[in-house]
Amino acid sequence: MASSASNGEHKSTKPPPTPSPLRNSKFFQSNMRILVTGGAGFIGSHLVDKLMENEKNEVIVADNYFTGSKDNLRKWIGHPRFELIRHDVTEALLVEVDQIYHLACPASPIFYKYNPVKTIKTNVIGTLNMLGLAKRVGARILLTSTSEVYGDPLVHPQPESYWGNVNPIGVRSCYDEGKRVAETLMFDYHRQHGIEIRIARIFNTYGPRMNIDDGRVVSNFIAQALRDEPLTVQSPGTQTRSFCYVSDMVDGLIRLMEGENTGPINIGNPGEFTMIELAETVKELINPGIEIKMVENTPDDPRQRKPDITNAKKLLGWEPKIKLRDGLPLMEADFRLRLGVAKKV
Ligand SMILES: NC(=O)c1ccc[n+]([C@@H]2O[C@H](COP(=O)([O-])OP(=O)(O)OC[C@H]3O[C@@H](n4cnc5c(N)ncnc54)[C@H](O)[C@@H]3O)[C@@H](O)[C@H]2O)c1
Ligand SMILES: O=c1ccn([C@@H]2O[C@H](COP(=O)(O)OP(=O)(O)O[C@H]3OC[C@@H](O)[C@H](O)[C@H]3O)[C@@H](O)[C@H]2O)c(=O)[nH]1
């Protein structure tokens, strides 16, 4: 059931591929070139904002806009250190970069189940393509894996050493098994070719810029509360999740990329809530008059989820700062703007 996640057997004995002669040249003065796949999405666009704050960074986003949008990046379009490419990661990409943050993949269950074969292709062929790119140009690559690799976990909270409890043929498998293969590919490229890899296992993340109709629970509840619609708690409502605010997540991802540990490392907020508790909190903070309605759930919904972040604290010096009660109002303000619903005074 469990194994040690970061022991010696996973370490590559090969040196990493060398970057181009230009990058190694004595008088080299160019910026760090960073590719963000899926950079037009929710987490990706916040990551781009943070990377662009550093004037030594040039950022290239590759995104097919399946769930992302140019609108999320509008403040950077036309900036001399920024480039946006419409590109599907299931096709090869030829760019010269130093780091790759590989996020491209639909993340909301309703979107990843919409075309499951495409979701698997994105996870498997997309990750192979990005690893091939990392190998050719000698780039370090970070994969945004997921807490879903633990499936419906039998160990709680989940440490990285837990191998998980995943249904290989269920409706979520395109995503959770897809990400598990993506992790395998990352380690095989590391051991076989010496590629510098980083794997983040991201737990439920929320914040401004989530699609209004994303379908994930926090965006659903906030949109419903603002539209005076009942909050749809999927039964039994006692299932738990641990919600991380997006700025904390971005901070963790950058620390992982810049640090010396391959991971996998859990990045998430250990504050754990049932879906009924989440609905009650949204109701209290945003619309006390709203109804909470129990609706049917979907198959294989994990019953509990909470990250063990001992490794993130120890190895990255990271822990989340923003509590759910402080993060929800920041997301509410963004949703009010986009839905055109002013706060009642
Ligand atoms: N938000 C979370 O709670 C969460 C939790 C665990 C893991 N993750 C991972 O983090 C990453 C980002 O998630 P997010 O919440 O920002 O989701 P998102 O749906 O907002 O962003 C995903 C982005 O990837 C793009 N994309 C999808 N398929 C693509 C393809 N084939 N080629 C190119 N681009 C493609 C989308 O258009 C979108 O811009 C994903 O890899 C996801 O699996 C997110
Ligand atoms: O309207 C809703 C939506 C969802 N839910 C419940 O809320 C919980 C969370 O559901 P979400 O759809 O937000 O997200 P999940 O936790 O199932 O998957 C998530 O976690 C890991 C990431 O990799 C995925 O990208 C992300 O979608 C589930 O138990 C679900 O049943 C509701 O009660 N009501």
C-alpha cells in the first residue's frame, strides 16, 4: 500500500542534458525563458502573473483554450517579455526554454469527463511531448499532478508515500490514471535520461478567475449564492476536501521548481471541510437567505481528502497562509464583477 516516495532508487545516475551552447556562453545575458503549458487557465494565469513580476523572466504560454481564455492573460498580451501560442500539447512543440511548468489538462471533473479519451491523450502524449522538449533543450520540467492520484484514499491525511486507491476503469480514470502515468513518465525520463523533474501533487485550489461555469464546488457555490440559486450539495455532503487559495498554490509551485527536490510533493491547505460545512460557510458569508439543496453525486467521488504537507514544510519551507474564510471573499469580489452583481449595503 505504501512506499517511500523520495528514496535513492528514484534518483537519476545520469547527468541532466546540457542546455544550448548559447545558454552556456561566457557573455550570456539573456533572461530565463519559461514555458507555461495551460497558462491561460485558472492556476496557470496566476502563475504567469507571478513569473512576469520578475524582470529576468520571459514567459511563453502554450494553451489550446479548451477551458482557459486569453482574457485571463490580457494584461500581458503585447508585453515584450510575453508570448502566447495557441497550441495543443498532444502535438510536438519546438521552443527554446530553460524551464517548463506543465499544467495543460482540463481540471474540473465535468470538463475532464467531457472527452475522456482526449483527457488521457493530454496527460500521456502531452506529457511525453513536454518531456521530449525538456530533453532536447535541457530544461527543468514541473508537472502539476493531483491529489486524485490517491483516488478514494484509505489513508488519511494523505502523505506522498501512499500509493492510492484508484479505480482504473471508472469515469474519473481518464484524469487520475492519466496523471499517474504522467508521473511515471516524469520519473522514467529522469532515471533514463537525467531530465531535471519536479512533481507537485496539487489539492483542491480556488480563487479569482475560475470559470463561472467551471463546475467545481467552490465556483458553483459562489455563483449560486450570487444568483440566488440553491447551493447544490452532492450527497451525502459529509465527503471532505481541503481548499488552497491560488496565491499560496503559485508560491508553492515556484518554490518547488526553484528548489532541489524532485517530489512528488503535496501542495495544498490541510484545513478540511465537509461539503455541507462549505455550503454553510458560503451561505453565511455571501447570502444568508439562500437554500442548501441535496442533489445526486457522481460515481467514484472520493469520500475524504486532506494533504499531509510535512514534506512541503520541510523541503520547500512552504505552508499556506490564506484560510478559507479569508479566501472566499476575494473570490466573491471577482465573481461579483464578472456576474455584474453588486454587494447589497
Ligand atoms: N485547481 C485544482 O484544484 C487542481 C487540483 C489538482 C491539480 N490541478 C492541476 O493543475 C493544472 C491547472 O488546473 P486549473 O485548475 O488551472 O484548470 P484549468 O482548466 O483552468 O486550466 C487548464 C488549462 O489547460 C488548457 N488545456 C487543456 N488541455 C490542453 C491541451 N491538450 N493542450 C493545451 N492546453 C490545454 C486549458 O485550456 C486551460 O487553460 C491542471 O494540470 C490540473 O490537473 C488543479
Ligand atoms: O455543485 C457541486 C459540485 C461538487 N460538489 C462536491 O464537492 C466535492 C469536490 O468536487 P469538485 O468537482 O470541486 O472537485 P474534486 O475534488 O472532485 O476534484 C478536484 O480535485 C482534484 C483536482 O485534480 C481536480 O482538478 C479537481 O477537480 C465533491 O465531493 C463533489 O461531490 C458538490 O457538493 N456540489
